[in-house]
Amino acid sequence: MIALGCDHGGYALMQEVIDYLEKQNIEYQNFGTYSEDSCDYPVYAKKVAHAVADGNCEKGILICGTGIGVSITANKIKGIRAALCGDCFSAKATREHNDANILAMGARVVGAGLALEIVKTFLETPFSNDERHIRRISQIEQ
């Protein structure tokens, strides 16, 4: 199960992500927002982060205008490793090396085509389980 959340700036791109997930038969829970009306991104970032941290969802995807605000907010929650990605290499590397559990993107930074490739890469890339990466993640968590 993938937890989804966005603000008004990420709403349109999130609709593209939802369409992609549905076509791939990937289950998700949408924590909002549900329109382009102005809203506060921390509300939705916290809902997604808690759903992932509590184990109700395996991973999360957050979208705002830049992706910065939602990633900062999500990373305040213990156990969350949210990564702001604007390219597929970063999405792959953060899964392999950091075992990132939330993908953050900026709707005003990446177009829909690239964003969907980033989502695909993030969701399909497993954590490497290399000892050096496990050690480093442990240091992040401390």
C-alpha cells in the first residue's frame, strides 16, 4: 500500500500519479488534498509520514510545488527517510542506498512524464541490504 499526499500545488500531478498506480494495479491510500484550493502542505505530509512510520503503508509519495516543504515535514517523523527526487538516478540511488520510504517531488520542477518515471523507479527499486548502507541508515536513525 502506497500513502499519497499533496498540497494544492501538487494536486494535478498527484492525479497523474494516481492514474499510473491504478493502471499498474498498485494499491494506495490518498490522504489529500482533494482539490487545488490553497491548503497547508504540512497537514498532508504528516498524514503520509505517520501512515508509513506506523506500518499502515509500505511507502509514500508526497508532492508540493517544489517538494521541499513536504520532504522537510515528513523527515521530522521518526523512522521516515523522505527523499526529494527530480530524476530517476536519485530515485534509484535513494532506494538502494538509503532505503528511502517516501518519495517527494516538486510539481513545478518536474513534468508529468518524468515524474511518472521517477515514481516507477522509486517503487521498483529494492534496498541493497549492503552492510555499509545498513550501518549508515542506523546512524541516521540515532
